[in-house]
Amino acid sequence: MNWEAISAIGQIVGAIGVVVSLIYVATEVRNSARATQLASRRSISEIFTLLSRQLAEHPDLRELYYRGLHDFESLEGTDLVGFAQVMLQLFRAYEEAYYGHLEGDVDPRLWRGWEAAMRDING
């Protein structure tokens, strides 16, 4: 075997190594994207679940939320502050969901459900 043949074999082996490395990197990037989507989805779901649980477990908060949506002008003092805090939590969750959707971290099927809930916020 001459040096040119050995060089050609070395180049082929090097090219195969590069292709294998690229396949590995692509797989890792895809897995990372899936993990990011899952973490984003869980984070947003936890926020919505917490708020829903608070409304379900606390009749006064539930009544305040309902009154704030349907008769906002009647809220005064601490009721106004309480309603503002509930809505702040809710809108922060929607904001996180929206930006996750824009970044592609939220599954489009899941996004449509959250988007419908955002549209229905006014009762």
C-alpha cells in the first residue's frame, strides 16, 4: 500500500467520524428541545392548577373572582387588591404560555386550549 491509499483511507474514516458526530449532536439538540417543551408545559400547568385549586378551596376568593369579572366597579379596598392579585397571577401564567408558544416550547394543541381560556376570561 502506498501513502496516497493510506491518506485516502484516513480521510474516509475522518469523514465517517464527522457524520457520526453530526448525527449525535442533532439527536442531543432534539432531546434538549423536547425537555425544554416538557419543562415549559409543566411549569405553566402548575401555575394554572394552583390558581384553580385556590379558587376551588376558598369560597371567598371564588366569590371575589366572580364579582371582579362581572361587577368590577363594586370592588373596593382589600377586595380590589385581592382581585388584582388573582388577575396578576392569571395574566402572568397566560404571558408565560404565550411566550412559550411564540418560542415553540408549547405544543400547539395545548396552546389552543390555553388560548381559548384566555379569550373566555371575561365570562
